Amino acid sequence: MQSASEFNTDWRKVAASLYQKPTDSKIFGSVDLDVTLAEEFVNEQRKKGLKITLTHILLLAIARGIKTEAPELNCYVKRGQIVQRPSIDASLSVIIRGEREMSSVLVRAADTLTLSDLVRYLETEIPATRKGQEKGAMKMKKILAAIPWPFRTWLLAILRNVTVNWGLSLPKWGISANSFGTFVLSNIGSVGLDSGYPALLPSSNVSIVLIMGSVHTKPAVVHGEIVPRKILNLSAALDHRVVDAVHGGRLFKAIKAVLRDPHQLLDTTHIPT
């Protein structure tokens, strides 16, 4: 039997004070993506020495899709106004501490990166995060977890009000209204889950959180014939204050276009300007 301390990780302590009973309006959606060609591309590139996964492909596809098709998703609410972010930054969820806790790596200007750029960056940042070298807002977990309840809840409410509602930055603490970037991407398929619907992190201003499920071989109709295809479920939660379902629909179409031709992620000629 596990002890209570094993369940009460730093993140769980913070989450218990961070999340309240859901009352805000959210939009949820999901799509089944045919990743057959993308998986072939992954295998092809790994044989060439480029250690990529579907997560790398999806992260860049989402960032570029927001740039070209759904720029509304690169906005947040500040003092009652919709504000556009200076760049499209991605928060990639990372499992740390023996699969007992979650953290994240922030990828700045993700839409401007090639696949090779992203691989090199994550090869450095993910191992550092797993060793406890977290950056920005994620560094606050240990500090907040050490504060007794209910003071922890009160402090988080103050920080959320100052950074999220008022739009002010606290550089000394590494947090601001834009601490988590434009969107969050999490691969729950890596822990054996087929699909899931995410929560919009209350202390962030992200307008969309996306969840990747497991890949399964399923029958699909291609050119009028039923054939086996590799299918991945991608689900999302959107902030209805900032965007509508139509924006999510445009983003999903852009993602599908990249999955049909993932080679475009290798060079700079396809990077949106």
C-alpha cells in the first residue's frame, strides 16, 4: 500500500488548491486523425538518425496551423480585453519523477521551427526537466506545495488575479500572463490511454489544450475501399471567451494537411510568415 506522501506530490498539492468546481464555459471537441503516413515518416526519419515521434509532428502542425488558419487562438483575456501574444509558444507536457508527476517544457516561437530544430531543443530541455531543472512557472510548484492549506489556496487566488486577470508580470517568480504560452499539448497515449478531454489550466491564459491518445489500427475508407489505417484521437478544450468552435475546426483541418505531407516540417520553405 502506498503512503499518503506518495500520492501528495508537489503537483497534486498545488492542483488541489488550483482547481475549483468547474463553472466556466468551455468548448470541447475531438477528431480521429489518420496518422498512417505520419508514422511511416517517423520510421523513415528515425532510420536516418532524426529521433522524432508523432508528438513532434503534432506540436509543429498545431503551431503552424494557429499561425496560418486560426490566429484567434494566439490570444488571451487581459483586463477584459482580448490581447494577441507576441509569438506562438507551446507548452509540452512531460512526465517526471518515475511517472508520478507532470511538468512541462515551453517551446518559444514553435511555428518558426523546423522538425530538426524542435528535436534538438527537446533533446536538451526534456532531460533537464526530468532532472528537476524546471523553468518559469513550473519552478513554483515546490514553493507552493510547501505552503499549508488554506494559505496555499489564498496565495494561488492572488497570483491568478494579479497575473491572469490584471495581466501583470512577476519576473522574480518567473510568472506572467503569458507563462504557459499559446497552447498546451499532452500525449496521454504514452501512458496507455486512448482518448481524454483536458482541463483549461485556471492559472494560465492558454486558449486551447490538446490531448493526444493512443494510436490504433482501424478500418477506414480510402478511395472507396476499406483498408487498415493508423488512427489517433486528438481532443481539445477551448476557452470560449476567446474563440469559437469554428476556430478549432480550422485548426484541425490544418493539422490534417500536415499529416498528409509531414515532409514539409523538415525545411524552412513551408514555415508560415
